[in-house]
Amino acid sequence: MKTPPGVSATDFAAALGQFEAAVGKEWVFTSDEDVALYRDAYSPFWGEPEERVAAAAVAPGSVEQVQAVVRAANRYKIPLYPISTGRNLGYGGSAPNYSGSVVLDLKRMNRVLEVNERSAYALVEPGVSYFDLYRYIQEQGLRLMVDVPDPGWGGVMGNALDRGGGYTTHQFRNHFDAHCGMEIVLADGEILRTGMGAMPGSKTWQQYKSGFGPWVDGIFSQSNFGVVTKMGFWLMPEPDAYLTGVVLVPRHDDLIPLIDILNYLESSRVCQGISELSSPVMGLPAADDAPPVSPELAALIVKAVERDTRGLDEFAARKGRAAWSCTLKFYGPAKALQAQWEFAKDKFAQIRGSTFVDGALIKLPLSAEQKEKAHKVEFGIPNLSIFSLGARNANNPTPTNGHQWFSPIIPRSGEDVFEANRVFAQAGREYGLPVPPFSLPFCFWERSFLFLFGFPVTHDVEKNKKTRAAFTQLVRIAADHGWGEYRTAPAYQDLIMSTYSFNNHALLRFLERLKDAVDPHGILSAGRYGIWPKHLREGRQ
Amino acid sequence: MNRREILQGGIAATTLSIVGGAGWTPSSVSGDARPQSLPVYKVIFDQRVAEAREFGREMLQLGLAVQPIDGDMTNLWYDDLYPRWRQSPVAIAGLTAHGPLFCLERLAWDFGMRVVLRTDHQRAAKGSFGRALTGQVSLLQAAAGAGLADDEPDALISWVIAPVTRPLST
């Protein structure tokens, strides 16, 4: 059995005894076999000394038990690492930032405490997965939609606290933004409720977000200031219908007006779903089984990235392929959706040569057959189908163990998409980094684009070393251009926090002051998102 | 290794597990955790792959309940395994790609189950397969006797997930 760093074997044994007294002997895990289940399956340090691993795990079944565990941990200065379901693969999974921590596994706290159909909200415990909440809503016959990530086996609360996202409308697919009210066990065991929950007997904890005074919810996301034990979420009333429409534009530089119009339509809520950009001429996004890009096209793409687009435009015209397409997605009343799509077409028609493809209007609720055929996440149906991808094929001869995502946020404009591609392509050439010839941005978040480069995670130490070096290089290059990551695996959290360095790292220094004040022994999630307690900071900066 | 051999390997691994019963120790929990002796509830196969389809037919002929998947195990999990495991954990076996097993293994952990036997079949040159077997030593020896080699890694995996009893920590 591993012992937390700086903790004597005697103290650790005493703490484990108190954990057992609090939660029951069967819910304290110390054997190597049990603790190994908390390894991060996608760790970029898999099998290396730097891999972050737990010393033990404890699984409380109630808020009172969480309080008891936290108090015991404080007494013996045991580092804890709370997880909800621990399935945020690619972002750390259930492994701690700080090796030797005791995982505070909240999976047993898996009650859906309330779902209110009339007011369209849910209140859940940490161990409630998207499958659990979806099942509850289906079994109760409620006309509500859960916005789910892909894959959907993770925790509703954990994904939101990690600031993950989904696939339906603006208001719901930013999962942290969709929350309303929290309950938190602080490092000293005290319980705090945020928003309207701060008022005893409040009738609106899940209906009004900010309560009175400073709205502190944000500091409990991507952080380590408390253990969130309840969280409310606004849910989408099941819409009447869903509609898609596709706009195609002929020239490479048409991306600029295309995105400007898209921004207008999204910011005006004319279209609400997650828009998808693609490039028919470049064959992007490329399917696993897509034929290889011809040398002619590859050369034209390189030139276009360097802003010489004539060749690619001529190629597109010759082949009869659009330069870009954008799929818009609409949720709402059927009659309104048709009108909204017509309005969108009128706007895009300003781009010379634009054409349109009308999608089929789908009335909700979906039939069982429709559910099978649908892109499930767009209808709030959790699934694990993503794990059936990545099978061995001609373009993917050695499937990997998963991915870590380099995910900078860039401005939502065509010019910035071109500039980011130019910068990353140049970095790829200069440093031999695995940068794709052209990367499409994603529209997950409002008002900004997300770039996503998936780096394979393997169990090959040498390959993982190279990947980490490339990842690190790209983070620095992105930061030099003002593009920051929105989320990352523990292995890179210090690195990325170091890029948020305005005014001599004022943000991090403020967070450290908060940490020292609310968790003076530094027992909660040491190092999470770069926030280390005082006794572990020395020598790191 | 040809198609017939991978089929035989999958069947041998699975049926060994089924008849083996108590006394296994899963490779991933090789300490004191002890699998309980329970019947196999379902045998799962990836119907995208010819060898797995043939495996499914063979297991059906052995009188086992079989369940095809097309690589995605979501419906199997949501409609069948989750409700069944909520009642009580029961063993499952299969011949699938890595992805479905990866999911099923992790979901099974929450019900006190582990992968207790796993055979990796690697697609080698010209579409043939090699194998690598992991599990308890005694079971590996039995598997070797059944014609299972342990020389190469995976593309298809035959596996068994079964309940284990876990010794308390102290």
C-alpha cells in the first residue's frame, strides 16, 4: 500500500481507520488491485514514474459521510481527490493530480433528488451519470431533454464542474452555465449552499442562479476549494421539432462572410444547435475510411494555408465541390423552425454562389426507430458508440488507447481560423509536430471557436514522451498568439495555468490566496488546474 | 493463426471460464479477490467480424444466451445489463473489439465485477490472428492445454467478466 507523501504510516493508518468508521470498512479501498482501478486509462505518463496514482480510495454514501471523511483528512493532513464518476477520460479520469492522494469516490451518492418538469430543472448528487438522469426522465415520462456529452457515461455534476459540453442548444450545452445552485462540503467539513440555496427554506434554489451577493459558484469548477455534493441543472423542455439546413459556399475566402453570418444567426438565437463546419473540397472532416488526399490537393491545401487560395478555388470549381459547408441546427416549434431556416438562407444568399440543402423536419418525441438512427447526442440520448470507432482500418492501422486533446479557444472569425491554421502548420513544419494540414474549428461554445487536436495516448513510453513534447510546444505557441486552452488533463494543468499569466500571474496568485484561506492544510485536490496548496508550492514556480 | 484457430481460441477461453467457476483470480485483480462461481448470463459477440459471428453461433449451439453487437454496446448496457446487474451481478463473456470491452469492464467495476480472463487476438499479416492470454496462472496453464498460445497482442479479444468477492482492506 502506498502512503501519501509526507504522511507517516501511523497517521495514514489512523486516518484510514476513521474513514472506515465513517463509511464502513467495505467502502475503503487500499489493496493494490482496488486502487489500480483508479488509474487514468488515458494517462500521458502511463507506466512512467510521473504517472499520477492514488494511495487509496474511500467511497462515502452521504453528505454526512463526506463531512466525516474530510474532517478526518484534515486531522491527519491526508490529501483527498474527489471524483464524481471518474470517467472524464482524456482529462484525468479518476486519478489524482497529486500522487499519493486518497480518491474520494462519490459514485455511491447517485440519487436523482428531484426533477421538476414544470420548471424544467433537476437536482442531482455527484454519482448520477447522464445515463441515470436520462433513465429517470424516460421512466417518469417527463418531457425534458438532458444535454449529454459524448460519451455519456460520465457524471452530470462532474462534467459540469470540469466545464464540459454537449450538443443541443446554447443555453444547455455549456454544462457549467446550465447549472443552478450547488451544495459544497468545505475543507473543514462545513456545508455551504450557493445561490438561493443560501437562504434556509428557499423555494427557488434551482430557479434563480446568482442569489444575493457575490456569485461564488465559478470558483468550485476546475478547482479544489470544496467537495460539491449537490448541484442543480436547468433542463430543456422537449422541443416540438428539430430541423437541419446546410449552406455551401464556393470559395476558400467565403469562410469569412460565412462565419460572420453564422455568428449573427447564433447570437440572435435564430439557430440554436451546434453548427458544424466542413470543407467538401478538402474532404474535412475526414472519415477513418476516407481515401487518401491526392498529392495535387495536398499541395493546394498547403498553399491555401499560406493564403494563396487560387489553386484550391480552381480545383474546387473543376471538381464541383464547395469550399465550405455549414450545417445549421434548429430546435423549437416546427412552424418557427422553417421560418428561421428561410431567414438564415436569405442571409447566406449574400455570399455569391451559395447554395442550400434543406434537411428533413423531425417531430419530437422520436420513435424508437428514429432514436436508433439519430445522432443521439443532438437529442439528449446518452450513448457509448464513440468507443466502437477507432477500430483498425487502412487509415488507422494501430488504434490507440485514447486521446488527449489540445484544445485552444480562438476568435470566431474566418480570418482567425486561417491565421490559426497558418501558425499551427508552420509550427508543425518547424518542430516536426503532428499538426493536420487544415483544422476545422468547432462551435461548441458561444462567441468563440474551439480547435481540437487529438493526440493519441498509447502505452508506449517513447511515443508518449514525444506526444507530451509536441503538446507542450503547441500550448506555448498558442499562448504566444493569445489562444488559451479551456480544459486539459492533469499532466498539463500547471503548464496551461502558467500561460494565464497576465500581471505576473495575478489570477493564479489570487487562487492560491483563496486556497490557503479555505483549505489551509491543502487536503483537497492538490494541484488541480494548477492550484497547489502552500506546502506544495515551493520549488514549483 | 487462421480464422478457425481464433474461433477455437475464443471458445476455449470462454468455455474454460464458464466451466472453471470458483477459484479464479482475475489478471487485473491478482491478489486476494476471488471470483464467485456464477453462470454466464450472456455471451456477447461483435457481429461486424466474421470470426466473432462464428463464435456467436458456436456459443449458441452450446446452449448459451448470445447477444450480437455492432461494436456499440450502449443498448446492451442500457436495456439489458444495467437492469440485470442492479438486481445482482452476473458473469458475461464475449468476443469483441477493444472498445466494447473497455466500456463493459469499467461499467462492471461498479457492480463488483472484474475481467477474470482475457485473450487478445492480434490481426497479423494477411489477415490472420495471433494471441496473447492473460489471467491466473492455473487458468493460463489450462488454457495452454486447450490450445491457446500467448505470443501476440490484440485486435479481437475474448473475455469473461465475473463477480469477485473483495477482501476488506484491513
